[in-house]
Amino acid sequence: MGKPFFYKRIITTTLIAVGSLFLTPAFAQNELSYTGELGLSIGAAHYFGDLNTNGRLNAPKPAIGIFYRKYMNDYIGVRFHGRYMMLGYSDTYNDNDFQKRRNLSFNTNVYEIGVQGDFNFFRFEPGSSYYRFTPYFTGGASLFYYNPYAFLNNKKYYLQPLRTEGQGSAMYPDRKPYSLVSTAWLLGGGFKYNLSKKVNLGLEVLYRFTNTDYLDDVSTTYAGTALFPADANGNPTAAYLLQDRSYATGDRIGIAGRQRGNSRDKDQFVTAELTISILFTSYRCKF
């Protein structure tokens, strides 16, 4: 009677041990893990450049975007962000006498695709009671499309085809028509807070150092009126009127070679956005 009972105990113990070997990984693989988030951003954008040389923040315009952030770990993430923004400025905002006399203005829609790396200062673990808030640093690069325009007698004119600084003319062979697609380096930071197991909230400020000086259609010197002859009826063309708008503030100042903008510095812009995102999870082993 003793031996059968002993053998039964050995068999039972062996089955439990073998079962544990198979069940333990299964439990580990079923552990909840956050993999990324899909979100919306909404806020304001502001331009800095030849029309806003003092870095004023007095002409914000709307910005909206959508992004996906992939979590690499609790401190690092990689983000793909698409944005639509509006930018614009006018010399009427300036106090400088020359800029007021220059009287130029522009607006543009901007469509941007960016790749960013996000680096949390603190451990960030959604769903945790202890690691649900962190400031972060972000940096990356973007590709964006823009097309500056201005209004004349309540009519909208795109400025690049008008070649307001003589781009593409024989008189200025070094001035090529500028591209409407450019790139930018991104640098910024923000804060994010895990509101629940499924939702994150955030605030981010992101600065762009662009590789174009024509975001505002202003870069170098006046080309001169000779490049903008009257039309067939003897009337001034839109290009003539938009390349030098100082006639609205007094005598014309746009003689050939006179400074119109500063070609040494590229244009820049910034966004400040609120973000809300939905978290994605998976069940995988974290060991």
C-alpha cells in the first residue's frame, strides 16, 4: 500500500512542476505593457523673420496636428507628427520707421510632417500612481510646404510667382526662384500627465529653425521698378504694387539695391500646443 501511494505523489509533483514551466511564461507574456499613443494637438503658431525682427508674439495664428508616439521605454519615445498651421505678419505692427514705411505683409498656410525624439526627465509609466507626470525635451526635423500670399484691393495674390525680388531675372542671375518646400530643425519641450489608463494630456512648445528665408517672401534688396513694367493697358501690375508697398505710406523707397530684408538670417516659427492622446497597450513579457 505504501509504494503505490509514494509513486502517486511523485507523479503528481512531476506534473505540477512541468505545468509550472509552461504556465509561468504564459502568465509573464500576459503582463500589460504600454506601447504607444495616438493623439491630437491644438494651439497657436507664430512667425519670426524679416517682418518680425524683435521676436514679438503679437500675431498668433491657429495650429492643429495629429501624432503617433512609440514608446521605447519609460524615458524615451519616437514621434511622427503632422501639422497644419497658419503664419503671417505685417509691418504695421512694427515701431521702426523704416519697417513702417516699407509696409509689407504676408500670410501663409503651412503643412508639416516631422519626426521627433522625446526624452522624459522623470520615469513616465501610464497607469501608475507614482510615475504619471514628467517634463520632457524633444528634438527632430521636419519637412514643410508653404506658399506666402498678400492681399491687394481685397484680392489674394500668391507672392512666389510674382518674383518680387527679381528671382529668375537676367539682372539678378544669382537669385533663383525659391522652393515652396523646405526643412526645419525642431527643438522644444513640454509637460505630460497621465490622466487615466487610456488618456494622456500635455503641453508643448516647439521651435523651428527653418532652411528658408522666404517664408515671408522677403529676403534681400529691392530689385527696382524696371523689372516690373506696366501691363498692356499701361496699368501697374500686381507684382509692381506688391514688391514695394511704401507708396501707401509716402514716397516710394524701393529703389534697386536698397535693403528690403536680411538675407543672413533664415526665418523661424514656433508652436505652443495642448495635446490629448489615447494609449495603446499589449500583453507581453517584460522580463
